[in-house]
Amino acid sequence: MPLNVNLVLPDNVKVLVLPAPTEVLDSQIVEWLHNQLDQGKSVWWLTDVGTISQPQLELMFDVMIGSKALLNETESSGFISEFPINPITENFNQPIYLAEASEIVASDYSSLINTTNQAIIAASKQLNTSRVVITGDANLITNQYINNVANESFSLRIIDWLFYYDDRINIPVPVSYTHL
């Protein structure tokens, strides 16, 4: 659904997902999004390597989207199986696959996914009445990668957290491992 500053969302809408916007979001749309956060709606912004820069979103969320991150010393894609302490990643010990990711520079967010040199590539933040997740890899939830290892399970944890379903976050989801 295209974003429109005149759009009035029903009260039962609790989460907005911005999957790698293909157009620059202007200040009016970003103000509308900020109002949605103030009304208690959570936001998941998925950005990615090579997607269009979103300076207004970066200002609103107080982050900078950096360049392509190396997951380890030499590779920009691969498996991640160790996660920092975060309510979303608590007791999560299954690997996820990232195709490529942008680094996220953020100072007051909790890290969800780090590279081996501790660059943040996914982060979360609790606001007054809403929550925010920013991931540097939009491919995490695409049809091509959602069924790889535990990408689906990890994505569901993010969604549960955004919906305030905290009691469901640590419920194990069966995983079928697909190797690339």
C-alpha cells in the first residue's frame, strides 16, 4: 500500500513495515510516520545494500545507514549464529542467513545482529508507546531467503516483539535447514 499523508489507519493496525522503500520518503511522509509512532504503532524498516538513501528516515530514527558490512573478515554474505543480548534474540541459537547487509550506525538502540567486528546490521529500540526495528538486510524476509535456516523464525520473533507479544518470542518454531 503506498504511503499517503492523508491515510488514516484503523485502530487495529499495530505495526508498519517499510520493506526497502524504492522512492525517497519526503518530510511529510516521515512526519506522518512519526505521528503513527506517537499513536503507538511500531515500525520495522528494512533497508539494504544498494537501496535508495532515506535521509529523512535516518533523521527521524536518529540512525545512519552505512555501506555494505562485512559479516566476517572477508565475506559480505553468510550465516550468523551468535547474537547480542536483546529481548528478541534471547535464547535464540539458530543460524540465520544474510545475503548482504548495510551497517547501521546507532547509539541508543539495542543491537540484534552484529558482524564479527561488532558493526550493527540490525537494531531495535523501545520508545514510549511503540517499538522500532531497523535491519540492514531486506532480503532476510524475501521469498528467496525466508526458508533458509532460521530466517523465518527470527523474523517472527521480530514481528512478535513489534506487536508486544513478548510472551511468544521465545517459543521455539520448527526449522527445516536449507543449505545454499
